[in-house]
Amino acid sequence: MNILGIETSCDETAAAVLSDSQGILSNIVLSQDEIHAPYGGIVPELASRHHILSVAYIVDESLRRAGIKIKDIDIFAVTQGPGLIGSLLVGLNFAKGLAFYFNKPLVPVDHLEAHTCSVLLENQDISYPVLALLVSGGHTTLFFQKEPLESQIIAKTRDDAAGEALDKIAKFLELGYPGGPIIDRLAQKGDPESFPFSLPQMTDGSLDYSFSGFKTAALQHIKKIGITKDHPRLHDFLASFEQAVIRALLSSLEKSFNSYTPNSLILCGGVARNKKLRKAFEDYADKVSINSYIPSPEFCTDNAAMVAVAALEKLKKKKTAGTTRIPLDLNAYPRKPN
């Protein structure tokens, strides 16, 4: 069975072909970083317009690299949400058109669930239940999963996502876009203990995340010391800020570990490419003697292979109506439905 995955939830136009017997046959991602860099962030209108211009070419290229024809696709899979509504609708309507024309099943996929399934692209023997920490530019969520796609939210951000906080500090310092990878690179030259950052505590006792306080504290350091992109203490400041974000991310994971007693730990999402976060996550897993799984960097950022593998899991569990009908009334959603 061949599955064509399509992902357009934000600013990457992506398509992938996944075989249930041969694995990933192709995985194409077209980034819009150069388009949005002058604005220091994603402009939704520009993102959706460029998806319109690119989606057909990216799908065609994914089929070409997979060495198959569109008629050889058995299942179409597409991100339904959450994300930017204009971007989502481009991919969703394109996938519906393909499914209708070729009379093949269409499987809608939740973007967050796709990220948690990304580890399955390279690991088929993960022992569940798991604690899955998803960290990206738009989402920071800790899940407990008894099985793939069976997710319970343990903690989520109440304001900025971790990746968003990193991007905003990079933007303020005029370091470039996207800011997360730039901070990851520059922070390697700094001392993470140079600047103090306190972990936020929720007054209601929840494990939720809050990164707006980190951002405010960072801006206070910047203004007090006069940090710029050419300041001699820039690397120390970035290393300290990055380390504070990582401490906050792992704090909720550590606090929930004994309560949920998982068999494995998963780290996923675009920020999971961060080298220090990956190491800190693996070090914690070693400390508690448990297996940990992190996707390769190419599968951390938004991609369509994770959409395809999530669809495959849905089909295995018979959790989709796409196997029996083409849901032409399917609509996108910008936020996770309650």
C-alpha cells in the first residue's frame, strides 16, 4: 500500500510517499524561510499564496523521486489542523481533489499527532505507553500516549510556545530568521550559567508551560546590559536563555514521570533539532533508565512523511472513515478541537 502525504499547515510545502512494506520512498519539503525572513516571522497571507504556487510541483516531485505514478497511490493523507487556516486549506483542498478524481480514500491527520508519530518512521519497536514532548514554533505540549494516536494532554503552553520565544529573542537582537537554529549555533560558544533565569511556577499547581516570562526576563537583561548582536557577552546570554528554556521543558516531564510510569520517552517537533535539548533529553532518559526516541532532524520540522505514517496508524486502528468514503465536506481547523 502506497500513501501520499501532504503537509501545508504553516510555511513548509511538503509531500511524501510512504509504503507500508518499503518505508519512506520520498520526502520533499519546500521551505519559505527566504520569503518570510525580511519580516522576521511568518506572514500568513504570503504563506498560503506560495503553497498555492508550489503544492502541485512538490507532489509531482515526491512521486517522481518515489518512482511511482499517481495512479499507484492507494491512500491520500493530508494535515487537517491545527495551523494557519489559509495554508491548511490549500493542502486540504488539493488532497480532496486528488482523492475525488482518482476515487481513493482520503485520511485527515492532526498535525500534533503527526509529530508524535514521526518517531515511527525510524523506529517500529517503541514500547508504549510513552510520554511525548512536542516542542515547536507554534506548540509546546506534553502528551501521555497509551498507544500511537491515543493522546492525553498533561501539559501545554499558556502563552508563547518554546520555539516562538526563541524566535522572538533572535528577532529582537536582529540575529536572523528563523531564530531557533541561529540561537542553537551561537549558544554553543557561551556559558549557560552566566545569566540567571528563574523557572515559572503555575499558581494552580498544573504542569503547564509559560515562556512569556522568560521572554520578558530576557528583554530586561538585554536592555540592562545593552546586549546587541555584536556584544561580547552575546553568546553567554543566548546560552543562558536557551538553557532556561530547556530546563522548563524537562521540568514538567520529570514531574510527570513517576505519575504516569511510561515505558518510553519521545521528543518531537521542530525545536527537537536543538542539540542541547536533544542531549538533555537523552541524559534524563539515561538517568531514569528508560528508552528515548528523537526523530532525525529532517523529520523534526514539518514534513509530509509524518503525515503519511500517522495516516497509516489510523488505518491500522480503523480510526478513520477515509477507508470507506471520500469526505468532501472535510474542513480545516486552526486550533485543536476540544
